[in-house]
Amino acid sequence: MEHGRDSRRQSVDGPTEKCGVVGIALADRPVARPLYYSLYALQHRGQESAGIVTHDGFQQHSHVDMGLVGDVFDESDLNTLNGTNGIGHVRYPTEGSINSCCAQPFSVSFKSGSLGLSHNGNLVNADELRDELAGLGHAFTSDGDTEVIAHDIARNLLEDDLTDAVKRTMERIHGSYSLTIMHDDAVIGVRDPEGNRPLCIGEVEDGYVLASESAAIDTLDGELVRDVRPGELVVLNKDGSGYESHQLVEKENTAHCFFEHVYFARPDSVIDESLVYDVRRKLGEKLWEESGIETDVVLPVPDSGRAFASGYADAAGDTTADGEPRPEDDDGVEFAEGLMKNRYVGRTFIMPTQDERERAVRLKLNPIKSTIEGKTVTIIDDSIVRGTTSNQLVELLKDAGAEEVHMRVGSPQILAPCYMGINMATREELIASDKSVDEIRQEIGADSLSYLSIDAIAQSLDSEKIDLCLGCVTGEYPYDIDGETTDREVSRPVVSEPGPFAADD
Amino acid sequence: MEHGRDSRRQSVDGPTEKCGVVGIALADRPVARPLYYSLYALQHRGQESAGIVTHDGFQQHSHVDMGLVGDVFDESDLNTLNGTNGIGHVRYPTEGSINSCCAQPFSVSFKSGSLGLSHNGNLVNADELRDELAGLGHAFTSDGDTEVIAHDIARNLLEDDLTDAVKRTMERIHGSYSLTIMHDDAVIGVRDPEGNRPLCIGEVEDGYVLASESAAIDTLDGELVRDVRPGELVVLNKDGSGYESHQLVEKENTAHCFFEHVYFARPDSVIDESLVYDVRRKLGEKLWEESGIETDVVLPVPDSGRAFASGYADAAGDTTADGEPRPEDDDGVEFAEGLMKNRYVGRTFIMPTQDERERAVRLKLNPIKSTIEGKTVTIIDDSIVRGTTSNQLVELLKDAGAEEVHMRVGSPQILAPCYMGINMATREELIASDKSVDEIRQEIGADSLSYLSIDAIAQSLDSEKIDLCLGCVTGEYPYDIDGETTDREVSRPVVSEPGPFAADD
Amino acid sequence: MEHGRDSRRQSVDGPTEKCGVVGIALADRPVARPLYYSLYALQHRGQESAGIVTHDGFQQHSHVDMGLVGDVFDESDLNTLNGTNGIGHVRYPTEGSINSCCAQPFSVSFKSGSLGLSHNGNLVNADELRDELAGLGHAFTSDGDTEVIAHDIARNLLEDDLTDAVKRTMERIHGSYSLTIMHDDAVIGVRDPEGNRPLCIGEVEDGYVLASESAAIDTLDGELVRDVRPGELVVLNKDGSGYESHQLVEKENTAHCFFEHVYFARPDSVIDESLVYDVRRKLGEKLWEESGIETDVVLPVPDSGRAFASGYADAAGDTTADGEPRPEDDDGVEFAEGLMKNRYVGRTFIMPTQDERERAVRLKLNPIKSTIEGKTVTIIDDSIVRGTTSNQLVELLKDAGAEEVHMRVGSPQILAPCYMGINMATREELIASDKSVDEIRQEIGADSLSYLSIDAIAQSLDSEKIDLCLGCVTGEYPYDIDGETTDREVSRPVVSEPGPFAADD
Amino acid sequence: MEHGRDSRRQSVDGPTEKCGVVGIALADRPVARPLYYSLYALQHRGQESAGIVTHDGFQQHSHVDMGLVGDVFDESDLNTLNGTNGIGHVRYPTEGSINSCCAQPFSVSFKSGSLGLSHNGNLVNADELRDELAGLGHAFTSDGDTEVIAHDIARNLLEDDLTDAVKRTMERIHGSYSLTIMHDDAVIGVRDPEGNRPLCIGEVEDGYVLASESAAIDTLDGELVRDVRPGELVVLNKDGSGYESHQLVEKENTAHCFFEHVYFARPDSVIDESLVYDVRRKLGEKLWEESGIETDVVLPVPDSGRAFASGYADAAGDTTADGEPRPEDDDGVEFAEGLMKNRYVGRTFIMPTQDERERAVRLKLNPIKSTIEGKTVTIIDDSIVRGTTSNQLVELLKDAGAEEVHMRVGSPQILAPCYMGINMATREELIASDKSVDEIRQEIGADSLSYLSIDAIAQSLDSEKIDLCLGCVTGEYPYDIDGETTDREVSRPVVSEPGPFAADD
């Protein structure tokens, strides 16, 4: 599946992650550079904008702009982001228009101090909350969720202490959210009660880190401590000496997003106690077990299919497609690189005209003929969204001389949209929303096609299905969403609690 | 004298004003556009950066950038500057490096709310204050005065109310300052105890305005109420219904900058109760009385000399150069436009090479030969700083066929630098710092040269000399400046009062 | 009348000039800087784009971009524009869309060398020519006139020498054009057979100059030699030693644009042997003679009305409004500056909302009350196009306390559009297209209103009416324009001569 | 080895390729888009600037700018690049300063038409040629080689036909060059007599293509025809119907750059008849044969080491490190992905401070602990230049728990600089220039280190050593370079032939 950098100007056949968040509290060292490096480590989670907010004990400093981390910050920007405590953000547009008004961290300076807020996720009831707050006189500069959360917490802070203020807001908002927050000079992390989006705690030599993925902690030469728990509020000590935990909300079941492991997260990150790389290899092994086929060669779709293909090929070394132990003199299925990816096809690519289109996939992926010609080929991808790239891939391989092309997919059919913060596609665009596997196979032109089962996903994640968000592959969601069904007992909070600002203030 | 837009890239022969400030509180109407138009009206006071800070009752909004008002703001910027109360700023670099870090209003979000601050003027003791505050843990992002004032007020606000907080800061800072301040949603104006820089109050249909010059009030179709008094704090009512006055500090004498009337301010502004245009005409009349000379034609140096020349020529219609009543059949001295100014020679002009230099003045000012050829000419300028432009002008007129060129200057010799917020020149660069009038005349090549007397300045301003800042023309200053003498009894405040933040906080 | 810098983003009440052209050939000195300074001197003729093309004997160099001269070129650009011969251009959009494709000089590199072309004017038959050339295989990158002229000359050059090539093109094109052309390293000037747009020849120490206005020659410390004659081709010697003249086309009558003298050209330029400043003063004198009125004060609309007002006031010193000699003890009408112009209201100004609009004129022009209050006032403008600014001005003066406001206009009623290269307005927008003088007076709210007569224009320019283009004030044009009448015997050339490129090449 | 995008702002441990060139002639279709896609395919050869020059039969069109292909061109740029024939270029700075003056294609418009030129390579005698041409009056706008070649060919074209003109220039220039040239509307390809840089011919449906690498031809859905021969001039037919070949210069031996196969070229390109991917796998196999070591796991340095490591691991499946056939029940060495590459660490990355430096490598490469911990590890890289990255890598793996770290390198020691167009490093910076393999091993901290032999390179390329340029690994060059020794009989041409422009022209 193509990664998302190019998502807006071309029609890509892949979902795009929404955001990455980070928060750091250090003893004495300026926090700006560690935040900068962390955001680099999380850049794959959002390439549209980047930002850092710090506080030096007296005042807040902020630098947020559109662009990649490397373009947004220069040396002098980092030098003015004073202070040992701060938060950061990289973003993809979720709700809210695609422009600088929505770049984060969102910062607000209000009567009892300042607030900075970084958000990964998506609220289901943001509109009601915004309307209510607007009715009380709040002016919004964007139509994003984040500003709503920030205003709500800020309002609560006018009369509550921090823990109560966040708790009251958590009782009013519904949806997925991993937040890092800067209240004056305090850094806080919050994960939604279902733990939909990842958030973890790490320790560095002179402080503590909150980050969407543990790879950010590695980058700082730190150690992963643990995941933030669903419904937990973590407050980092200002002097970097530790952190306090408050379990503000508790639910019976979690709703971890399995797609983080399948596609979004870095292979070297540990999320909810599983190393993503290992999960992907395990999914590849299951894929062989469930639907392995003996072909001359197995090719990953680079880069996202590589770990799946490697697990698949390894499993094929042990057992045959029939599940029998592989004989000693049979090397199994050869794993090879047969598709060369052009890493420069990027954001500002001018699309080919209609009749050039089929040639255009070769701009991104060029087959290495010697690997393919005259062979039966299995290609392994992590998922299929719209199906257009898969179709082009199959054609490409056949043009390069493949005798047969079999496709194996490391996740179940995606048949419903994501409301939890991922820019996947509309239901109409999803090829699996109204087609059987065989119809999809025909449409993409493969000789055979198999998806992984939902059970294999749960097993590979060492999880119960009820503890995962499987909305996009089942059509049943762990939240109460207008027009969709839910897979558990949930209801939206009623948002009409009178706030500290009366309308007549 | 050339105006300052082009000051940094060329060596201009003219001082540059430092800044313009504005603050507005309206009943219901968004304040962003009125602030924007006010800044346009004050653009002549600073073309390097522009900014607006507003507050909507809940949070502060800010937009500040390098460039002219028209370049800094677009429609959508104004739309996000929510609120009915706000302040604005246009700026020239004073102290502090020439970059975006110093653009204003400076805004700081601290524990008891937010502060926005616009400053016109220059502190004499900013370094001591900065050092003291830095010792208490304050991190500064610039080396400008404004940030020092902002931090000091913010510190005081942690324990004092607004009036006391400003008063304590006024007792600690020494120098010239006209400030507009936004504390949360309150708009405040402060003028230094000597009233060095201008600041006035105006009334519009639905609110009140504080501005460096009354022309900003005219632009909003408002009426000038009065000047802010030296040492006065003015707090605009948040609902635009009026204002409160607090006379925080009182001194026996003022130190109004006479150069505002001579050069900086717009002719259509009223400053300290005098219309600038009228003062300039009066100075022109005095110039005729003191040193008029009968020539065929009187030419203003456009645009700054025009009002002086018009007053000079009018006075010449009534009396001869000898002070006798002019006979009925003698029309006096003809006033004419003889120099065409190129309004496009601007900021990014590439300087001619050395041997092209003398030709280059014609880029800016081209003589209209029919007005000059074969005539005796008087040229009227408002002031002479370095003398280089005057020299080129005289040569230009002689090349165009002037028989004689006499220069008359509407202010006394500038012989010492300004420390009060004007970017004039160093003492070494000032042609009058070590030359007699006749030596200057020789250097600029004029057939005669006369300056206006200091007494004429005081008379035209209806003021006592002791109530003016005459530092640049006398070398004696109304403040206590290292290495300079003072013209009155003043001393710098000792800045070591313990603040609410102890160093060990 | 407001000048044009702000023409596109606001609805201005003034025409905008189309372009300025220049060409220079020097003996040894690099030509880039003299071209740069010349363009500065012509900046008032076009602020949308600027460009220079030079040739160093071996190859052509070009730098053309959107923006003001000072923004388009930096030192290193000038340093790469090698060669002693070159041409330049500043531009306003005429025909062709407003973008960089149409910035000039237009340069084309074709089989028999290179061509650079700068154009001021507007062709009437460009579309036919473009269609014909396109039919022969020419690819156009813009829809501007200039590219059509360049392609046509280039085609002719494949078989003719330069003089014949230009002559053949002149026989095919119809309309107004002053051109400077660079053919390889030769600089050429061409003026259309009616001499509609200005073009003159100047001599500098080490070479010769062609320029739209003589002020550009002054800037280079050169001397005006003479105007280029209508229908003349001037070829500058490559070594700067002189020039050759070829009278390629001759017509009985010229069609000089009188509006150059009234509004566009700089006061210090000499066009068709008249100094613009003197013409404007003469027009002001005629205005007094034709419709003078005795009021307390006469105010120019700055800056364009100043020379008119000065001539008007001077004439009023000699005779009364009744044409009688003025008595000795009557000083006549006082000339004063009563309107302060804000020079910063520029290109990117955000328009006031509808209800702020009437206040907005004060952003541009603020009255100086002491000059106006309680007085009868005459305001002098050079022309009225749409009438909206005039209306606002009258209101402004009345608000400032004027007892009566009389308006005198230094040109006849503009009642028809310009097709000759000026961006005036559509016929519907012209207030005089369907209103009598008294109706206009009522609409603008003046106590009286008078325009200057057409005869006065011809007299002040020492010209016959038949030698002027008076299309905008008579509705009869000196060219054959679809849907309009002509004031003389003209017809469009038929453009179907077979060129050297047959369609089947 | 790290790829070059980030080469200038960080100290990278890798050489950077200089340029990619392309030329296309089509029957009827506009050539701009095919050029654009070709440049995308060659983007890895240069990310500093990009450009396209086309000719529509009448005139030349050009668009060249700093930046990546995707940033340099937008839809409207492509639409104005008219014509069916054109050339393109992507570039890294070689000689000549790093700025836009040196972006290519270089285009020159001179008296007998226009020339566009794209160059990959580096001349050894450019300075002499430039001096000679400057003496004849040529003005250069850059200090790059390309302009020298362009001027020399253009001079020759004033009297010779194209073939002779190029031949005369080839006899005067000395060094490496693959050129695509546009002379008026003819597209030409030239490869230096030693064939140092690659250049190949491809056929598409409606035309012919010249390109640095065959991957560009694949992108256009074309077929590789053959490599351009050393010393050959290829002229594409203007109508896309074929091409003419002229063998202008012949030498006994070639000097192909072996580093194209080792590092620069895309794996999916065929260069001098070898598929790069296959060569790299073969080099990996040789590496196992020459210095294989039995460890738990083999890791590629991504991405450049991947094909080497795959060949290495495959060879290890057949034979043991001792060269014995591997027993059936021994799976050999496990190939795994153990290092996660961050693809976003790019051009504008802010370097860590000194004490953060060792942590910083983790920004680029993060180990996947489960693959490494407690294991003996072999890492495979393509080459070692400075050695700093290798050192960091070894440390990284040991920190991640590797028991032993052995390094195997797919090329010989780089001990001398490249003068043929690659930005490698100075001799002083090359770790192998003055250190033995064991000293290098100690410096990088590996448990063992082996390089590949020079013989293995020649064998894998099916070539004789004398037909390769081995300068960087032997210190003996196939050209006559000041201060270096040569490995064959060569001498520089004397450049003093009188050209068609005498100095007194």
C-alpha cells in the first residue's frame, strides 16, 4: 500500500494516518531539540504540518507551521523555544480544512494561564460541543476537534484543578484521542477510554517522554516504560523526575486500532506491548497458513509488504501450502525484491493524463525483470483500499513476463470507513464494500486473491476481538456513530452541562 | 529630507521614526479592521513590521509579521483576529536586531493571563532591567526594550492589580515610551512621564481609540478627544463606552520631541494640541523672517519641505527679506515645484557604483528645467542630517542651470544623536556635529545656507524650551544617558526591587 | 485622479498606463545597470512586471519577472545580464492574462538568431494575425500582442534583412505601438505610424538611448535628442556611436495620445516636444480662463492635480473670474495643500466593507481642517473617470467644514473607452458616457463643476485636433475599430500575405 | 551507504552522483510530460535542480529551476514547453557554485540558432578552455563545465555542420561527459570516448529516448535499445522515426565507472548491458565466497545494502563460509531486516549538538531489537567512504544487544578521490586513504571487517579491469589529471585551435 505523503494531490490507494503527538519534561536541558528529533521519528504519522509549544516557567513559546519537520524549524526557531518542558505535533488533516489554521499544537492563552494541545484521533461529538461552547461566547478559529477540546478544558480550568478539568472534559467528549497537553509549564498525556490511538511513556537520562510511538523514545536514546492506559491521565513532573498517573475513566473493553500494527506504525515501534515488526511477520505467517500458494517467487509490495512477505516466505520454508512439513530438499518459496520503488514521487507530482495513466504506475514501482520473467509470482501487500494500485501492479507484473500473479493481503477486507481518525476513503470508494473476494480478484486481474481472516488479526495481536476496533473490516464500531451500528454497549455523552462562563457573562 | 522606507539598504540622509502604536475598544463590532486601517494611517512611522493582537473575552489572538501593513494581513488574517478590543503596531528597528523576533505587538502568555504590548520609544536603562529579570529566570527571545517592559509588567501582575503593576514598572523604567497594552481583554495606553513620544485619545461612534497620531482617528471617522498626558495611564472601557484615567507619575516639565512636528508626523495630525501642517507653515514663516533671501523662485524639497516652503513664500509676500512691508506691485518670491520625486525608489534599490553615484540622485529627484534654468533659487528642506543629499541637490540644481542656489532649513543644526527612539545617525555622521554653518555651506556647495533658531522652534510650538526634548540640536538631554549631559534634574531609577518571582522559585 | 499601483485589487477611479520601454547601446560599459535605472524612472508606467534582455555579442541574456523593478532584480541578476546593448520593459496588463507569461521583454530564440521585444501600446488586429500564424504552425505561450509581433518579425527575418522584416510587419499590424527590439546584439526602436504612444532618443556620454519618456534619459545624465518620428525605425549603432533612421511608413496625420500629457507621463518628461509640467500648468491656466470661480481657497487633488492647480491659481492672480485684470490689492485665490495623501495605500489593500466604504476614502486622502473649515473651496483634478472618488472627495471636504465645494477638471469629459493601450474603464463605467455635466455635478455633490474644452487641450499642446487621438473624449478614433467610428480615413491591413513558413513546412 | 539527498547540510558518509540527462524526440505528441516523468525516474541522480528545454520547430522553450522535479514544474510550466522534441536534466553540483546559475539544461541563443545542453560528468581541462574562450570575448555566467562545452560547440556551429562541430569540441575537451543536446529542434546524445558515465537509447511507441539510465525508458513504457557507445554521437530523427549514429572518436579501452553499479544507479536499470540489481547480488555472492562468516543473522544497511545482502545470504545457503557445500539440515545464515530507516531525515535537517551526535544516528536508522538481541550479526553495506556512519552503526547494533558485529563491504577500499563527476570526499576524508583494513576495523569498532576485491568487481561486471575506471580504489586514473597518476596511455588535448571568432571580432 502506498504511503501517504502524496495523498492530497493524487488519488492514492492507501489510508493516511492523522497525527503524531509528543510531550517531554526534562530536568535542565532545553527541550526544543529533543522534541524536534521526536517529531522526525513520528513524521510518517503526518506530513502536512508540524509544531512545538514550550514553556519556560514564565511564558509559553510556540512555533507551528505547514510543512515537514525539516522545513518548519530552523536552528533559530529551536533557540527561541525556551524551556525544559514542551509538546509537539505532526499532522494530517482530519476534520477541519486543510490549512494553517489547523496546524498543531493548538495554543490558547486565557485568563488562568496558557494551554497547548496536540491531538491524535477524532471526536464523534465535536459539533455538538462546538455549538454549545459557541453559544456561551467562544470564538473558534478553525472547525477542528482540537480547538473544541482545548476550549473545554480551559473553561473547566477557570474553576477546577487540572485533574478535575480534564476529567470533566473526558466525560463530555466521545471518540478517539491521544493528547499531549501543556498547561502552563506542566506536560500531560491523556488517552481515550478505549485506547483507540496509541500513546506511550518513555524514560530518558534526564526526564520523561510521552509519544505516539516508542520509536520516538528510541531516537532520544530512551527506554520505553509502558503504554499509557486507556482512560489514564499522566502528568510529567516538571523537573523530569517522574510522573503521576490518574486513572480518570475506566471501561470494560478497549478498542485498539489494529491498523496501527498492519500499516501505520513504524515496524520498530512497540504498541500496546507488541513490536510492530514481529506482528507483521506473524501476520505473514498466518497468511501462509490460511492461504499459502506455491509459486516460483514471493514479492513484497515495497515498503509496506516487506515484513509480511518475509514472514510468509519463512513459514513457507517450514510447511507446504497444504500444511505439510516441507521436505528437506525443497527450499520453499523464494523471497525476492522484484519491484523497485521510486522514493521521489511525492507531494507535488503532476498526474499523467488519462491515457498515460497505466504507464504511470511504473513511475512509482518498476519491475526488475530478471526476478519476474517466466515465473509464477505471489505479491504480498498489507491491505487493499480502493483496489486501483493492486490492479496496476498485477498488470505491471504480467507485462514484465509473470506467468501467474497471485495476491495475498495481510489484513481482512476493508469494507467500511474509519471514523476514528484515519483518512481512509468513503464507503463508495472501498472496493470491498460491495464486492465479493472473487469479484475483487477479477477486477484487479489476479490469478488468485486471498485476504487474512479477522481471527488471525486478533491472534497475532494476542487480543480478544472485543478489545479491538474492527470497524473498517466489520462495519461495527466501538463508538456511537450516526448511521452506523456499534459492536458493544456505548452511548454518547449529553453535552449540556453549564460551564463557568454563563452566556450572559 | 528623504523619508525612511529605504533606510536599511541605502545610506539615506534622513532620520527614521521608530514605531506607531494603536489600541481600540469597541462596543460590538470586530476590532480587526479598524486596527488595520489605523495601522495604514500610521505606516509612515514604521515599514519594517506590522502586527495586531486582539482578545475575544476568552482568548488572545495575534498576527504579527515582517513587512508593510498591506503585505502582513490578508482578509482571512483579519477574520481570525476575533474580539472587539485590540492593539496594533508598525515598527522600525530601534534597539534589537532587525528581524522578526522583534516585530510587535509583543505578546506573552503567562500564569495570570496574557499580555500584548506595543511600544514607541526607547528605554535608557533596558539592559540593567533585562539583566535583573534574567537573573530571576526570565528567558528573553529578543534583545529589544519591549520584551523587558512586558516581562516587568507581567511579573508585577502576579501580585498587583493592573494600575499598580504598571505604576511599579513606570517607576523602574527610564526613557521614552508610548505604549498600548492588551491585558487579557483590556486595552490600556501609557505615555512616559516626559511625554516624549506622542499618544492621543479619540472617540469613534461605537468606541474609543488610542493612537500615536490623530490621523489614525480621522481614518476611522472619529474625533480627537485629547492627548494622553505625560505619566498618564488610560484604560479603555471594554464595552467602548469610555475610558478611565490614572495620573500615575507627574513631573514638573515635559520633554516633547520637537522633531515629530518638524519631520516625522503626518501634516494632518494634531500632536500636543498643534496641527503639524500649521506648525510647519509657521516654521517656514519664521525662516523667512530670520534669514529670508530674495531669489527668483522658492522650491520645496518634496515632500517634506513643501509646508515649510509654502509658509516661507507666503511670509515673503508680506514682508521683504529686510523685514519691510512688501510693496503692492512686488509679488514676492515665486513658489514652484522644481523637483520631481520618483516615488518608486524604494527598499530594494540597488545602489549605483561609485562613479554612477552623482547621477543617481536624479533617480530620486529630477529637476524640471523650465522652473530653474537661469534663475536664482532657494530650496527649503526640513533638516540636514548627513548633508550628502543636500550636496547632491545643490549640484543637481546648478547642472539644471540655476544661477545661484540658496538653502534654508526649517530646523536648527542637528549636532548630537537621538537616544529617544529615532534612528538618526551617529554623532560622527552628523555634518553639524563638528562643522560651522559656513563650513557646511561650503561642503554642500550652496551660495548661502541658514538654519532656523531654537527659539523659533519653541515659539512655533507655543512651548517653553525646557518642555521640549532638544537633545539632537543642543547635545543636552532630558534623560540621564551615559556619556551625555542632561538639561534638567533627572536620575535613573535603581532597578533592584525584589519581584514576586524570587530567584529560587 | 488616483494613480494606478492599486488598480487590480480595488476599484480605482483612474486609468492605468500600459507599459514603458527602453533600449540602450553603449560603447564599452555593461548596459544592465543603466537599463535598471531607466526602468526605475519609468516605473510609473507599469508596476506589474519588469524585465531586461541583453546580448553580449555571442549570446542573449534575459531576466524577466513579476513585480516592481526593485523586487525583480538583485545585484547578481544585473551581473549576469552581460553585454553593452540591451532593452527593458515595465508593464501593466493590456491584452493577455495577468500573469508571468506576459511579462516582457518577450524573447524568442529562433533559427536565424534571437529576438527580444518590448511593447507599449495595443494592436487592433492581433487576433487575426495570431490565427494566421497559428495556422502556419506557430505555438504561442500567451495571448498577448507582443508575442504576435515578435513571431511575425522573426518569420520575416528568415528571409529579409532587419529593415525589410520590420517594414513588412508594420504593414500588417494595426494599432498603437512603441517598440524597443533586440535582434541578436542590435537595439532597435519603432514607433507606430500615428505616433500614438511616446518614444524618444537620448544621448549619454558613451552611447544612445531609446525610451518611452525623456525622464529615463535624465536619470542616466543624458540629453534628449528628439522624439522618434511616427512610422520611424531607429537602429542604434552597436558601439554606441550613433544611430540610423529609416522612415518606413508615413501618414498625413499623427494621433498622439493627449492623455500622456494630462495624466500618465511624469511632469519632468518632454513628450512630442512639450514639457509635461508646463502643459499641465497651461491647462490649469485655461481652466481658470474658461471656468474660474472665486473661492477662498484652491486645493489640488494630490499628486496629479498639483500642476493644474498651480497654473489655475497663478492665472487667478492676474485676472478675475470675469476675465478682468485683478486689482493690485486683491491677492486672488489662495493655493493651499488641504488634502494629505497616504502613500502607503497600495496594491494589497483590503477593501472596507460596504458600510465602512465612505470612511475609507480618508485612508487615502485626509483633509487638513485648518485649510478648509468655514471656507469656499475649489478642488482641481486632472480628470474624472468613474466619478466615485470625486463624490467621496466632495463629501470629505464638506464634512471637514467647507462651505462650498466647486470642482474644476483639467480635461474634457471622458465618455468612451480607450483601445490604444490604456486600461481606463468600460463605457458603462464612465460617468460621462451617459450623463450631462449638471447630472454629473449632482451625482458627485459639488456646488459647481466644469471640465476643460477639447480646444483648450489642442491649444495647450500646440497641436491640431486631427493630430491627436481624442477617442476617449469624442468617441471617434484614429484607427479602424470594430463597433466604433473613426475620425479620419483609415482601414485595417489585410493579414494574409504568405510567410516564409508554408503550412506544410 | 546513505543516499545523497541530504548531502550538503550534513556530513554524510556517502558519495553523491552528479547528474542525470535525458533527450526525447516524438512524432506528434508534446514531449514535456514524457521528459517530466523521465526526470522523476532519474531524480536519484540529482536533487538540487531540474530543467527541461524543448523546441517547437520555430522557437526554443525552457524551464529550469532549483529544487526537486516535483517542485520545479507545475502543470502550466509543462503546457508552455511546446514541441515534440526536448531534453532534460537533474543535477547535483559538480564544478561551479551551488546556485541557480548552474542549473541545467544550459541554454544559449546565438547567431546561428539556439542550443540546449545537459551534462553528466566532469571535464579535466575546463579551465583552460574557459580561459581561451574568454580571451576570444565569450562572457560566462557560471564557472561550470557545461557552459564551456556549450560555447565551444556553438562557436564551431558558426562554421561547421553539427557532426563536425561536436567532433571538433570532443577533440578539445578531456574528461567524462554524457550529454544530451538540443540544437534548434534536433535532439543529440554524446558519450565521452571512455564511456565513463552511462547513456542509453530507448524506443517508445512514437519516438526515441536518450537517458542516463534505462529505468527512465521503462517509466515511459519503452524498450531499451542499447547503450550509446563510447565516443558515439547519436542524432534522433526529429519526427521520432529513428536515429543516426556517428562514431566520432574511438579508443582502445573504455573506462566505465564501476560505482554506478555498486551504488549510484537504480537496481532496475541496465547499464552497459548489465542489470544493476543482478550485479549487486553477484557482488554479494562474491563477498560470501571471499570473506563469508557464519553469524546468526545477516542485515543489510537499508536501502543500498539490500541486494548485496540478499546475494550474500543466498550464497550462504549453498556453501558454508569455508566453501564447503552446506548440509541439507543447515539453513545457512538468516537474512533479516534489523534496521528501520527513517525516510524523512532530509535536506534541511538540523544537526544534533556534539553530545547528542551519537544518539543521532538512531534518527536515521533504528534497530529492531528482536532481530538483533543476543545474536551474532553481519551487516552488509555497499561501500565505506569516511567511516563515520559505519562506526555509529556498529555501536548501535551493540547497544541493541548484538553479541558480535561483523561488517562486509560490497566494494574495495575507496582510497582516492573521484575526478570524473562524483562528489565523494577529499583524500583526507577517506578513511581508507591512509589506514589498513585492520586499522579501519578498529576505528569502526567491528569484530571483523572485509572488503570485496577489485577482481571480484571486474568479474561481476564481465569486464576487464583496464576497461573500468578504478581511480577511487586504485589511485590510478584513466585520464590525465594534475598531480595524479594514470593507468593507461592518455594525454590532454592542447586547446589553442583558433576559432571562428577572432579576438578582434
